[in-house]
Amino acid sequence: MNTVSAGQRNALRWPWLLLAAVIIVLAASYGWQRWNHRHGPPDPATSEVKPWFGPRNQAEAVNAATVQIDGGREREKSGKSDWLHMEILGDALVGRYRLTGSYADLAEADKVLNRAIGMAEFPAGPSLSRAALSVTLHRLDDATKALTRFDAQKASPHSEEASSALALRGDIAMQRGDYATAREDYAKAEAAANNAGLALRQSMLSLRTGDPELARRRVNAVLRGKRLTRLAKAQAAIQRATVAYAVGDWTTAGRWARFADGFFPGNWLNEAFVAQQAAVEGRPDEAARRYADIANRTNAPEVMDALAHLLRLQGKGQESRAWADRAGAIWAERLQALPEAAAAHVVEHELAVGDPRRALALARQDAARRPHGATLALLARAQLLTGDPAGALATIERAEKGGWCSALLLMQKAEALDALGRGDDAEDARKAALKINPKAADPAARFVWFGHD
């Protein structure tokens, strides 16, 4: 017979209930700490982002670069230049290109740095500047050759040089689709000497390999950083907008695009992001006006392509064709002058507002040189639009196997699977895309030209 009273049973049960409650609270606390650690603090308020020094706007930055370039050219003409001064000239030309997008500056920098290398006795010379420009030009073998020359120098490099060399190796690995090596090289570079440019590289690698939260946190570290120019902070803000577009957070994308435009005014790319945001927010006519103004002031074919694409989506075929033709003529010149650097842009132009058949061969060549996710995605798009869904699927699966992860790639995968009659698999791919970016299937997502997957 059970002689334990109800009160006794409750008394016996209470310590166990208390222990269970403590365990639940501790588990919840641990889970929250892990979540909070994983997600990190929220974005800084735009009012908290402060500049340190340097040009206040695009015009001041371009003028400063131009003064340096003019001085370097005069020195070379007078015959007083050595390889070090030639390197300074080359770097200034690259710096102005990063502000304006001028391929003429890129081409001149390429020649200047080649002359500088020729002046120096091996292994001396501007090997890091040469490697950096080769990466920008997408000449990966040339970049590796320049880094080999840098490694051959007898003197130990200081920490900033060592970090730059490691970061460039990471860039090469990234473009070759070897993301694990890129991650390792960037980590080594960070250990040698961290800087804003390296943090933004790591952010982009994280974003394109499936970790947008880490990408966000790395960008925010730059936005909160000290002793950074307005240009550096504006570039970080644009990358924050890019991260937001990738996950369908259009409100955040717009906030940081507009911040960048106001923080470092006059920059064409900042302005293009603001124009794009107007289209995403349902104001395509405003976006078109903004794009046209930028294109007419800067002659930037990237903006012309974005405008032609926007007009095409609006059913304004004649206007779209006019802008597409204007952009196409510029891209043709750039492709002839710097083929590796222009290739992906030309492919994108042809796929959006040109002829996919012209894009296909160029996309194959670029993917062979640089088999990372972005070039493979362009190749897959070209294959889809030229009637080869099986080839597109194989290309997409190659990108996925390498570690590339984006909603756009998965939406293209769904399209290829649908074309192959694999509807269930296509639906799975769409669901996976929407898990990354809930707005991936939104019609307005087609307006995202700058900073897309």
C-alpha cells in the first residue's frame, strides 16, 4: 500500500522540477549567447560612422590623384624617373581608375609598371604593385609571377608588405575558385597586418560562400573603424548594401547606399546604387532619370547597361536599344584594350541587353581563366539562354561543389531543372534560394544590377 501523501510527493518532486527549470534557463541562456555571438551587434547607426582624413568628395579625390599623375608624367618625360617613382605613378593611375572606372588609366598603369619592372634589377622592383594590378586585370598567372619575384627578395618584408602579398595570393585563389586557400591566405594576411581592404575581401568571401552574417560583421568592423578616409567608409557602406541585397534586405541596402552617396558625394558608383534602389522601391522612372544623368556625366558603360536593362524590363525597347548600343561600343573598345579585365562585363552586357550567343564563347574563356562562382554563373546563364540547360546545370553544380552559394545561382539551377523536366528538383532549388534571399523571386529583384549575386 502506498503511504506517501500528496504533500510528500510534491515535496519530493519540487527539487527535480527546480533542477529542470534551472537546466532549461541555462540552456536558453547558452543558446542566446551562441546566437548573439554568432549574429554579433547590430549595424552601426549611420550617424556613428565618422571619417578621419582625406578628400571629402569625388572631385577632391580625383584632383589629388591627377596632381600626382601629372607630376609623375612630367618626371618621366624629363628623364629623371627611376623605378620607384614609376611605381608611384602607376599606383596613382590605378587609384584614379578606382574612382572613375577609366580603362585608359588602367592601360597606362599597366605600361608604366611594366617599364618600372624593366628598370629594376631582379628581384627588386615594384612587384607588389605589379601583382595587384595584374589581379585587377584578371591576369592571374602574371600576378603569381610578380609575387614570385617579391618572394625572391633577400630582405624580409615589413608587416604591411607581407600582409599585402598574402592578401593578393588570397585574391588569386578566390578568382580560381579555391575558396579554402583564399580563406587561409586572408587569415595569414590578417595576422601579419590587418586593414580595411582585407576586411572587405574577407567579407565578400564569406558572403559568396554562404555566410552573409559573417560578411555583415566584417563590413561593420570597417564602418566602426578609426582612422579611415571618407572613401574607405563609403566603399564599406556600398559593400554593406551588397550584403543586404544578397539576403533580400532592401531597406538596409537603401539606407547604406544613400549614406555612401551623402558621405562621399559625386562618386558614380554610389550614385548608381541610389538609382538602383529607386527602381527596387517601385520608382523605375526616377531610377531611369538618375541612371541617364550618371551615364551622360561619366560615360560609364556599366550604368548604361543598368539603364538599358531597366528600360527593357519596362517595355521601352527603342530607348533600351539606344543605351545598349552606346554601352556596347565602349565595351568593344575595352575588350580590345584589356580583354581579361573587360570579359565578364561584356558577357553581362550581352546576356542582359545584347546577344547571348556572343556571350557564350567569351564566358567559356573567362570561366576557364577564373573558375569562381561569378564567372561560372555567367557561363551558366549563357548556356541557358542559348538552349543548353544540361550544360548550364553542370556548370552550376560545378560552382556549388566548389563552395559558391547564392540565391541567384540557385534560381538559375531551378530554371535549368525546369527546362530538363525535373520539376520537383527545381522546386527544391527555388526553396533553397528563397531561404537565402526571401525576395529572390520578387519581380523587383530583376532591378538589382549593382552588387547582385
